[in-house]
Amino acid sequence: MIKTVYAKMLKGLRSNSEEIKEEALEILTEIFKKFGQLLLKNPNLVNKDDLLKVLCDHLSHPNKSVCKKTTNCMGYFAVILNKK
């Protein structure tokens, strides 16, 4: 399930629509909150490098709401990144 949802969220983050980006960020944040331990045990479920690059690009987004949601998402994602 995570692989399927992750692919769609990554596509949403690359969308031109700010609303879609915001929703994708919120969903990813919830995934990292709820399934962080699962992602730690199965590191191949998500491409961490690709996701980190996309999230870093969103930190300088002109819409401050996208920046704020990106920061929140990265906070939960950092826990997963920290463990190798």
C-alpha cells in the first residue's frame, strides 16, 4: 500500500497545482507519523533521496503554506532519514 500511495504523492508534489502539493504534503506527513517504524524496517519502500530532493525544492516555494507543510513533513521524514 505504501508503495502505491508514495508514487501518487510524489506525482502530486511535482504537480503545478498548489492545492495538490499541499494535500500530498499532508498525506505524506501522516504516513511518516503513522508508518515511520514500518519505513525504518523496510527502507526500500520509498526512495529517500528522491523525496528529500523534492521536499528541499519546496522549502523555497513562493506559497508560504506549502513551505510550512513541507517543513512539518520534513520533521517527520527526518526521523526516517536519521536511521540507516
